[in-house]
Amino acid sequence: MFMKRTILFISAVVFIQILSLNLSAEAKKGKKEKKEIKEQSQGEKKDEVDDLLNQAVILYNEGKFLEAVEVFKNVAQLSKDPSVIYNIARCYDKAYRYKEAHDYYEEYLLTGDKVKANDAIEAMKRIEEMMLILKVISKPEGARVEIDGKEVENQKTPVIVETKAGKHKVVVKMDGYKDAEGEVEIPYGGEGRFEVELESALPPEPEIKAEEALTEKKTSKPEVVAEKKVVKIPVTLGVSAGATVSTNNIIGSFVDASIFAMWRIKGGLAGIGLDNLIFGDSYSLVAYVGGGYRLKVWKMISLDFVAGFGGVYFNSFDDGGDGKGNILVPAGNHWDLAGHGEVRVCIDAGPVFVVVTPVHANIFIGAGNLDPSPLAEFAFLAGVGYNFGK
């Protein structure tokens, strides 16, 4: 009986030992499989991170900075490497998104990484020192502006100034109106704008009751205001001078001084002109009545086409001959009739204008005692004028 129990006990112990060994082997096998799975997963994750980093670098080098940001953000979800945060900041910086860049540079510094810490600090300082635009607009315009307690010199609203990012106190002042103040925050790389409608500082007009209004209306005398009428005379005056040439070699040509006065009638012109011709050995005065048309060419430039008819007074200082002893134009006074034509180029500068006359001609037709005739005189003139009533 004792022997039987002993055998059973030994058998139980052996069974337990075998079972324990099997369980231990299974546990070791399970740990090994878990380790292999973990290593495989980490390897796959590293490959994915490397692929994404390569994509981000390619996009960055191609100048597609905002697209690179999105890829770097995907990397940040898979990797705790602080350099990824720094690269996101760099991409925003390159894309001129300075607010986001500043935020990510700051986030990178909070990681405690030292590799790019100095670069991040310098970049943040550069962004913070940027000069940005602040516009201050008031209604009505013409108000004085104070920014952070300092008045803006030589400007009244609308005011445009340069300042740094951050919060700024703005005060708008104008005589007869209450001061208006407020705070405007300019983001990094952004623009600030402050608009205000000023409130009158004058007391409201007293309310007049109906009975008082009727009494005042009965007792007050109507105020007579004399209407001032401004008479505008649409007249153009001009003076010019230049060089002349003649179709007859007997009369040498030198200087022409011209004066004209034209009445502007819509697009038309009507008036008089006077040409003072000084030849080498004679003097001539041409007076004509004419009319024409003014053509607007471009903005300040117009063309005047003028034609007219008038008389000629001619004084020869000496006898004019043909070089063979024959006197063709005796000394003394002569007269003739003449046709006139010219084209003026007018360049307006307000009522004042510059006039250039490339075509200016007087044709002596030979109706008087001036010989030789017919005679043509051509001139190129330049001068100034004034448009009255404009």
C-alpha cells in the first residue's frame, strides 16, 4: 500500500514538472514572437517616416513649402523627433506665414532640443523685428493720430505708418470732435487697420417747440443772400515765336513772333491773329480773322486746326533787287492780302498750356502793291498760352 502511494506521488511530481517545462517553453516562444512583431512594426514605421521625410524634402526644394508642411505634420504624428517641428517652422517661414512660423519656432524651443535652438531664436527675433503696415482711417478725414502715446508727424487721416507686430494703442483727435481710441493687434507678417467714425463734441441744438417756431417765423425777416455770378469767358490767348522761311529768295526770312486770341465755341474756334515778321531787310505785319476746330487727342494734348484771311503791311528798308540791277521791291511801305493756315499742338497744364506750331503759313496773294507776289512764308513756332474761363 505504501509502495503504491509512493509511485502515485512520484508520478504526480513528474507530471507537474513536465507541464511546467511545457508552459515555460510556450511563454518564451510567445515573448519571442511579440518581440519579433514589435521589431517588424518599428521597422515598418521607420520606413514610413523615411518615405515621408523624403517627400517633404523634395517639396521643400521645389518651393512648395505649404505642401511640405502637411507632409512634415504627418511625420510628427509618427515621430517624436524635435527637428520635425523645426522643419515645419522653416516651411512656414519660407512661405511668408510668419505667425505660424513664430508659433512653431517657439514650440521647437519648448522641446529642449539644442541642435537648432540658436537658429530658431534668431528666426523668431527676425520675425519680431519686422516692420509692418498700420492704417488708421477716420470719418471725417483730416484727424491727428497718436500711436502708443506718440503723435504721427506730417500726416493726418488717412494715415499709413510702419510699426512692429503686437498690440498698439491708437488715439484719433480732431477739433470739434470727441477723441476716439482703441487697440489694434497686428499679427506677425500681417497688417493692422483701425477705422473710426468720430462723434461730434458740439452740444445738440435746442429743441424748438411748435409755438415758438411759428412765432419766430412770423417775426423774423427773410434773409436775402446775394448770389454771386462768376462770368467765365471762354477765350484762349497765346504767344509764340520761331524761325521762318520764304519761297522768294529776294526776301530773306528770319524771325516770326505770333499772337492769337480765339473764342472757344464748343469744339470750334473763332478769333484773330497777328504775325510780326522780321526779315533780313524788311518788316511785315500780318493781321487775320480766322476760325478752326480743336481736336482732343489724348488727355492733356489737343490739336488746333486754324484757317483765316487778312491784310499785310510790308515795309522794305532798302530797295530789293534781283542781283542784276533790277529793283523788284522798292524801299517804302507796301500792302497786300493774305491767306493764313496753321496747325497747333497744345499741351495743357491746367489753364496754362504749351503750344508748338509745326505748320504755320501766310500766303501773300498779290492783290496790293507788294511785288513779287504771290509769296509764301512758312514758320515753325513754339510758345505758351492761357485758357480763360476753363
